[in-house]
Amino acid sequence: MEQKRQKAARGNPNAPGFQWTRRIIALSSVGAIIVAPILAAIFMPGLPISYGFAEAVGGFMFFTSATDALVWTTGTGIVIGPVHTHLVYAIAGMYFGSSVVK
């Protein structure tokens, strides 16, 4: 019963609602994460832009394991951080991954 409902919900990825939802998610995330900081850097060059990334801390060879710590860095100008590259990869995978599977 559960599988039938899941199949009915995911059954038609070419439905207009599915395509519009995918487009809205992609465009809003590109606008908020990529376009807005670039426009801010162009119109306000001195504006500091902070971004965080995970960095391995600690660990010595195979005796102890390293842990991830969130490191925040501030830059000025056009900053391309790890979140930008991950977002582009995710959107490319969302659009091109379905055509590769078929």
C-alpha cells in the first residue's frame, strides 16, 4: 500500500507541477546563494562577506580520528566558497542526473 502511494506521487516527473517546483527551487537557490553576494560585491565593494566551511581538526595518523570544525572566514569582493560549488553541483545533478539514468 505504501509503495503504491509513493509510486503514484513520483510516477510522473514530467508533470507541469513537478517541473515548476524544480525550476523554482533551482532559481531561488541560485539567486540567494550566488547572484545576491556577487551583486552586493559589485555595488558595495567594501562589504565583508562571511562564509563557513568544514575543516578537519586533530587526528594523528591512525591513532586518533580527526573531527570536523566549522571555520568562518570573511572576505571582501566576489567570494566563491564551498557552498557555491556544492550548489552548482547539486543543481547540475538534479537536471542532468535524470537524463543519465534513463
